[in-house]
Amino acid sequence: MRLKIPSSQHSEAIAQLESLWDVQLQGPKLADRIVVDGEAVIAYGVLHSFTEGVQITDPSLSVFRRAKAMDLLIESALIETQKRGLEQIHAFVKDPKWAASLEKHYGFVRNPNTVLIRNL
């Protein structure tokens, strides 16, 4: 087995692998690689770039003022993310009320998968 940088000749094999899984391979790539065994492409990996939104407010302010501040910050985050050609903003949320607010007011959706993070 060998690790290789894919070329256009590997597109069909990558598409075949993609059809076997419910994954998103589209989007801005930092890098991608294939694993070949002989001439067969047996695996594909892509490293996507993504945006994580981090917003904090002064907890001593009224809920109204904090919400207005969040509106401005999230609107800015959406614009900046789109400018960079990215398609998603990720939010890692501890507070269930904040998660519900992001869903209700800003269009965030829950990811049904388990999110894993690897610190380097």
C-alpha cells in the first residue's frame, strides 16, 4: 500500500468510495490523499478547513443587550465565513440554552454524529 496525492485519473475511484459512505468530501481542502494497493484506490482522505465561531458576552448585561451583541457578532461571522469560501460555521456549545438559541435564531443544526477533537 502507498499514500499518493490524487490526480484527475483517480476521480472515478474517489467518487465510488464516496458513494459508499454518508460523508461530505466537498469544500475547501487543505490537503487530500489516496491510498493505493497496486493500481486500486482503496481509501481516500481529505483535510477540510472550517470555521469555528467563538462569541462571548458580559454576563452582567441584560438578556436583550447580550442578544443584540450576539446578532452583530454572528452576522459578522457569517459574512466573513462566506467571504473566505467556507460553507459552514461550527459551534461547540456547553450550555443547552445557548445551543437552542443558535438553532432557533441563527439556523444552526445539531450534528447527529459524535464530534471528536485531537489536540496537537
